[in-house]
Amino acid sequence: MLSSTQKAQFETQGFLVLKRFKSAGQIEDLRQRANELVEAFDPESTRSVFTTNDQVRLIDRYFLDSANQIRCFFEEAAFTVDGRLGQSKHLSINKIGHAMHDLDPVFDRFSRGPELAAVAADLGLIAPQLWQSMYIFKQPGIGGEVGWHQDATFFHSDPISVTTFWFALEDATEENGCLWVQPGGHRGPLRERFERVGDQISMRKLDATPWPDQSTALPLPVAAGTLVCFHGLLPHYSAPNRSDRSRHAYTLHATCGSSRYASSNWIQRDAKGPPLRGFD
Ligand code: FE2
């Protein structure tokens, strides 16, 4: 599936951009299903918002239980000062997470198949295990920033093996909050670990290496249908969306079944949840 040049680029740069990986029809199916999930969501059921900039303060039962369920989270800026939604429900949701790939047939179909399995294998994933899915809306005007981080912070394993699959469901531009990466930054250390003990979550600092600045950060504007794969240690972020256009994306996180998945990671699977599967 991948050429030797593409494999070499992933190794040296820590990311790979695959254009036209998903068709317009596949994207439309996923968007429509996400729309149905939001339609069915009762906004009075939670005030849970999501931001990676202040994870710990916002951890609650609704979030913890979403590890193996399908739940909607609000944009942090979705509410007015009097606590009401400042726009329609459909334009207020930050993301849906975190187990649609195992619980919803439409998401399952989008998240698996021979093409994805081949890419994962070519990137070095052995017996991949899909832990998480997220449908990210990056809403017009209020889409929140996702600060610099490494995904291995949330999916630690020994050795580190987590790989991210990021699908653009709309054109992502610098204006509507595309991904930014630090090319080659995956060769740096893991800076933080997001750890769960019981219902307590903490962010543990491991390394003081600073996050990249604008001099080494590279924007990745991509067209709808593009798949961006990146290494779990690659620093990345996305800016707020202050434009009038949304930037929908869908992400999957997979580790090698041959690496030891940390028992302190917030997402775990047990007999009560759906079975852990790969891309097949
Ligand atoms: Fe990330």
C-alpha cells in the first residue's frame, strides 16, 4: 500500500499525508451518522465540555464513562454567561467520543477495511488494537484550540506504539483550525502522561522539553478525504476556529498488540465493554 518513500517519510518526519483516502460518499455517510447522534443527544443531560488545555479540571463521571460508550461533549465556548447555548445544539458540540468504532455500524465501517489495515501494517503496527474514536467538529466561530500535545500521553505502552489516524471530513485550512505538527519531533521525549487511578485523573510531567514554537511548527492544510497518520510521540496542535466554516475530522488511535498497554491509561477494556479489535 505505502511506497518505500512514504514509509521513509513517516520514519523521519513522524507523519504521513495520504490524499483522497476516503471518498465523498464515505465521508457523507459518516457525517450523516454523526448528525443523527447529535440529533438524539439531549443537551440537558450534561454540561461536559472538552479541552486538552485544562483536562484535569474538567474530568467528570460523564467523561470517564465515555471511554467505552458514545457521548457528545460541548465546545468550551458553547455557553453564554447565563449558561444557555449561544447557538444551535448542532453547532455547539466539540466532539463525539470514544467508542463509536466498536458500537456503531456506520463508524465501524469507516474505521476498518483492507486499505486501513495495509497502511497500519506498513507503518509498523503489529496486531493493532483500536482504543479510541473521536468525531471532532471544530465548530465555526467557537471551535476550541487543542494545545500542543503527544498522543502517547493518553495511550502509553511499552514500547510506545500508539499511532493516530486523522481523517479530514471537510477541507482543513489555517483559517478553520487545521493540524499543526513539528516535523521530526517524534524523536523527542514523551513530556507528559495522563494517568487514571480509580476515578482520579492526573497529568504527570515526565520531561521539561518545551513545546515547539512557530519557527518549527508546520501547518497541514488538507482537503476532505485526506488521511494524516502520525506517530504517538509527534507534537501536534490545532488552533481555534474563528472562521465561519466548520472543520470536521475523525480520529482513531491504535497501539501494537505486541506492546504492553499501560494499566494507568484512562481507556481500558474489560468483559463489560465491546471486544478490542484492530482494522479487520
Ligand atoms: Fe492529538
